[in-house]
Amino acid sequence: MKKLQNIIVTERFRLEPISRWRAFCLSYAWTKDVELIRSYTGSAARRSPWKWYREMVRPNNRTKFAHAIMPHGQEDPIGLHFIEMRPYRSAYLAIAISDRHWWGKNVVQEVRKGIIAHIFENTPVDRLCTYVRSRNFPSIFNNRKLGFSHVGTLHRAKQDPVSGEVHDFLIFELFRDEWERRTWEES
């Protein structure tokens, strides 16, 4: 899986592999952004550094990887992408764009296309999956546009202790052969 530690380049971004500590430092700042953290985890509850460290995907560069999303010509990341390898030939994907200036500018689609292509070209992974809070409509749209299929729902999977709201989570997956059949010509 060494290839997942490589820099991945897209049209507008450089996806740089980062360490567990850097991923923690960058993502812990998200816990102060109520809207971002609620859409990412389903809860706006404050988290101690230790609680966030246990909750986040912790890269180890063997089975779990994190990439900082860096716009070309910029030194500060605008978000992170996580990959977690799972049995059988599967990987779980998670992404968060923390810089609101980039929201709504197709960052997720561009980054995910680069990540997905890189995974399928350089690993034996055949299946990708991701979980989305049922009210996170931009994430649902992005997954559908990339060819992911909704394959199930985790009903009443999490309660936000701050608002009391109960959330369902949608499960999306994409198989290698489905990805390879797609054409990525922009229309």
C-alpha cells in the first residue's frame, strides 16, 4: 500500500500524505465549527482532544491514510481526505472541506476522482464505501455524481447530544468495474 503514501495531483489540487499527528492537529480545529463537525460526524458536541483523537481515522500509512488537500500554489490545506483499508479488498473513504471559501466549488468531486482513480490503479481494492448523514445533501449529491450507489441505511444510528436530533446514516459503495465503465468527460 506504499502507493497510497504518494502525492496525488488533480487539476486544482495536490493531495499530500500526512502523518497521524498532522491529521489530528488539522482536523481537531474542525470541532470548533459546529456546522462542519455536525455534517461530518452527526454531532455538534464539543470534543476533548483525546476524544477526537480516538474518534477520527488515525493514519498509520499501512491500512489508514490521510491526505491534506492543498490548492496549487497554496501552503495551507483546505481539508483532508481519509482512506481506511478494510477486508475483503475494500476501502472506506471520508472527506471534509474545512475552508468554507471552497464549499460548493466541486472540490469533493475533483479530489475523490483523483483518490478513486489512484486507489483502483495502485491497489487490489475492488470496493469503496462511505457513510453519509442522511441530511447531508451535498455529500449525498457528490457520492451519486461519482457513481456510488446507496446500498443501505443505518436507521437511528446516532443522536446528537447537543440538539437531541436522531440521525440516520446512508451507506454508499462503488465497485471497480462500475468505476471503469464510467466516462469522465465533462458535459
